[in-house]
Amino acid sequence: MKSKSKRKPSGEIRQSQIISTFGPGAMVDLPNYSVIIGGLNHWRGNRRRIYEDRLAARVAEILGVRDITMYAPPTDEQDPAAARSGISAFTFPTWFVAQVEETWTSPNAKEYRTRPLIPWGSLVKGKYLSDTKKKIPVVPVRFVQACVNGHISDIDWYRFVHSNSDVSSKCRGQLWLDERGSGNDFVDIFVRCEACGARRPLSDATVPNGKILGQCLGHRPWLGPKAFEPCVSRVTGKPEYNRLLVRAASNTYFSQVLSVISLPDSDEALRAAVNLVYEDFLQYAESSDDVKRERRKQKVANALEGFSDEAVWAEIRRKQSGHGDQGKSIKQVEIETLLSSPEEMGEDAPDGDFYARARKLTALPSLLSSRIDRIILVHRLREVIAQVGFTRFEPAMPDIDGELALDVRRAVLDIEPSWVPAIENRGEGVFISFQKQAIENCVKQPAVQKRGLELLRGFEVWQKRKALPEAKFPGLPYIMLHSLSHLLITAVSLECGYAASSIRERIYVGDTGYGILLYTGSPGSEGTLGGLVQIGKRIEYHLTTALELGRLCSNDPVCAQHQPDNVQEERFLHGAACHGCLLIAESSCERGNEFLDRALVVATVEGLGAEFFLNQELS
């Protein structure tokens, strides 16, 4: 019997990684070559729709479209006979370095390791054909060019090496990559043309604000070979210039995501019922008569049982219009629900999206009872995360209200976006609400105001260095609660059964109130083990432990004496904060370990007097 041809295996990436690390436009190293993940227009296969109206409305507003849908990334079909599905990727970069070790001596008698630099079109069956007709394996070149608008392309190596030469740039001789030392210093890497002898150091392309690599032509290879667009600066309106980018560097890709916590409301049951049959039966309904007609189908009748045609039609119209909670930020809606809800919220069902119970505060010590007004044990929660775009070189995170700016530099996921990739995580958590008056009284103290000016000066230096005039200082209440949250995550992780990197934070600061939500959430098993709820039942002990941890850092007094505007240290968004006390896994922090200062939480060895929890109360 003839053996059946086996399908070539696909690469495997978790769906959560698609949203965060390996989304459209991200470069991925494979064993023999490098690829760039294709845009949404190159994703094929069955997609599971994810419903979260509040998040969908925000994403549509950011992308400037009337309506948007959210789907989980498609998965590959297991049937070998089925059409290929999943996420496509394209070979990038298209310049390669042959794996041949030769040496070359420069005119000043320095010896370099040298390897041929070859474009894709010059390869023979994916390999370099040497002068002796030997086929030599190749690897992708480490360097590409990109701009701050997210565009990316191969470096024009011929133009680069000949731009400082008297020889015409039309020379197309064999290029070589010369390296000395470990090959990690740009001044020790040269590009050389064998035909005319032109030679240029790669360090020329690293000059700040340099124009060595030329104007960006708006290439977007993740969307297709012809998907380029005009590229101009969103600040000056002038053309952007390319910058050198190391392909495997951490600043090549920053995913822009938005997330919301699904909260119960009075119409939750109706929305869930309509969602079950909306896409297949109801999305094109034009009146309540259409709803009545569709009820004749058994699946629709079962889903809509107990709801009137008029109520169902009203919900369909709301979905068709794309309206969500307008006028309120993502976090504002969440904290309003948490603070105004009854003692028990949601439904205690195995497949429920949200279930929480308020804890009695009678046993709190005076240190905490004068500052905490509510503790809620969240037994079940659902977090939905959607990707709206990405940036290169610098991340653009949501602000303290959980919102992304509309005018931020953002590379698109699709040419004409009609949907975005999203995932849903289920987990648990504990919410702590702080007394509004206590925080506002603390902020008014002279020592706190003085510390705030020091933090603001550091922020202004950072803002000027990064050329981000639209960035806003988050305020002292946010920095204080954010620092306390990091201390609490460290303290809680010692007992709750979760690794510290599995616990995430959500800081609420605004006119509605102040609070911290620590939660876990994942598609897998680590997210619903019950450890955080048990911790919440004795959270006062862990808060006290967290405050003790914050009083002394292993790097004190250096850590406590750090000045935010110190240009030598270049930690402009930190007060008394370092890896010995406040910095945690970036997957846990909503601000990338920025805007931290334990001096606003407890007294440090510096004795600034700006702490929210007084030393005499801790003793």
C-alpha cells in the first residue's frame, strides 16, 4: 500500500500568546528561518466568537469603525484532508547570512570573521551556492529597519554600504558581513562590498535622529507584499525615517491590548440568551416579527424561552447599533459596580462569569479599619482581552482608567478592520476599597505634596526624553495604591498557592473611589484554584505583612535615597523602588513596573513623612 503523505506540522502557540507576544506584525524565530506573523486578513479557519459589549464598543471607538466583533484566534484543523487553517506567516527578513567561517584582514591589519550577505533571490533551494558549487546553509540576518509608526522592512544593504563611497550605488557586488569580538557591538560590525571595496560600520545606522537608512516607505509585510502606506510623523507631519532594529530585540513588538472584567447587570440573562443564537439566526432581524418567526426554530425557541419578542428585539437593536456603556471609562464602570452592588453579586454557577461576596470588616485592626471601607471576595470572574494594534520601539499602554488614547501611534492588524482577536480568562480575586476621605486627606499633607513634586520632576524628564507630550502624570493616589499593590502581591504569593507572576493587578483611582483588585485569570487550570479567595478572608494579615516588607529594602539606603530626576540613574518613573522591593513580573503589573514609590505607602529609612500608613500604627 502506498503510504499517505503526511501534512507538514504547523507551529504551535497558545492563544494568549497570540494576543500578547506573537500577534500580527510580530517576528518569530524558527529553527531555520524567521517569519513575521500575518495580519488578520491572512487568518483562516473556524473562529469562536467572544461576547463582551463594553469592550467591543471601546475597541470600535479606538479603531474608528461603526461596529467590531471579537473572535478567539483560529486553530488548525486536525483532519489532514481538510483545507489548511490557522494563522499564516511570511518569511522575513529576506536577507540571509551564509554559515561559512572565513577571515578577512582590513587595511589597518585587524582580522575579522566574515560571512556572505545574500538576498532571498540569490539563494539556490534555500541555500548559498559558494564559488566551489557547495550548498551552504543560511540564517536570517539579525538586522532590519523600522519606524515608530510600526512599519518594517529589509535594510537596503547595497544603498547602505555604498552611500559613503565614490562608487556608484548601482554596484551589486557580493556583500560580506565582517565581525570582530563577540559580534554584539555595532562598532565591530561592518558591511563590505567585494566588487568595489566599499565598507561601512553598522554603528553609522545607530546615530540618534540619523537619516542613514532613508525615509520609511510604509512597508507592512504582515498584511501582504503590496500593503504599504504613506508614512509621516503624527507630531510634525513630515516623513518618518527608518531606524535600525535588531530582529530578536525586546523593542521589536509591543502589543496594544484592552481588557475588561465582565460584570453582572440586570440584562445579563437576556444578553446571554440572544448571544446564543444571534450570529446564526438573529443578526439580520428587522423587527419583532422577525424574532417571532425565528422562534419557530427549536434552537431559537429554547434559547429565548422566558423572554418576550419585544425585549429580544430591543437587545438585537442595541447589538446592531454597537452601543455599549458610553461616556464612562472601562475602570469606572467596574468600580461603580463593585462599590454599589449588594453583599452578593452574580450567580454561584459553575459556568458563571462573575460571583462575589462582600466580607464583614468587624475584625479589622485600627491600622486598616480607618482606611479600608470594603473587601469583596471574588469567587469567579471573567476577563476578556482584545488586541487593537501594536507599536515598535516604545510601548503605549492603557492609562490609569484602562483606556488607550485615540491619537497614539499604532500599527494596524488588518487593512480594513472588522474584527479583532480576543481571549477570555476565568479566575478569582479579592477587591479592597479604600476610604476616599483618608486618601484625599493624606495627599494634602505638605510632606506628601513635596514628594509629589519630586516624582513629577522625574516624570517631566522622562516625558521630554521620550518626546511624549500627550503622556499624563497619574497622580499620587495612583502611585501609592500601585506601590501597595506590588507589596501585597509579593506577600500574598507566599501563601496563596499561585506564583507571583500569575497574580495580576487592577488599580482604581477616580472620583468614584479608590481600590485594588488582585486576581488570577487563565484559560488553563491556574486561575480557579480558590487560593486568592482564602487569602481574602484574612487579607488584614497579608496587608500588615506587605507594609512590613515595604519599610526596609535590601538595597537601602540607596533605594530610599533615589531621586526620580537623577539623569545618571535614568529611573525617572521610580521613587523608592527597585528589584529588591517593588518591582515584580511585568505580566502582573498593569503599568510595566512604572510609577512606583514605597515612600508614599510606609516610612522608609529616608524618613520623608509622606507615608499613607504611619509608623506608629505599624509598631
